[in-house]
Amino acid sequence: MQVLKAGVAVEAGEVVDAACLSVSALDAYVEAELASAAAEGLMVSLHLKATMMKVSDPVLFGRVVSVFFKVRAGPGWGQGFRVKGLGFRI
């Protein structure tokens, strides 16, 4: 067992759950799927579980959008936003 965060108070019998996802692995997967869909002339649609929208889905959605624009517009796609003073955390 590995302690991920010390000092988290739990009651007897309470279930504590956590997950970890590699951003680089997610980006590589999304990029490969977008390339595959483009090669086959398919449309891509992203569906996320509505109950998770407060926590993980904005991060997942942001990664997919980031990879989509990187594939479609090239690696410097976000520069236009930065020039205008807009930022994003992806």
C-alpha cells in the first residue's frame, strides 16, 4: 500500500478511491484516434459522463481539444490566444 496523501481522515469501513492517468499517454491515444478517424473519413465525437463534469471531465475535454487543434493547426496553434493575452491551463 502507498500513501498518496497523509492526514485524510476516514471512518471505519469507508471506501476511498483514486485514479491516475498519464497525460502523455492520453494525448498519444487521442492523436492516434483522430488520425485514424481522419484517414477513414469519420467524424469524431467526444462523450463524457455528466456526473463527473465538476472534477475530471474539464481536464479530459481540454486535453482532447488541445490535441485536436495541435493535429489540425500545428503545434503552435495556441500562440494566437497568448498574443491576445488569453491563457489556458491544459
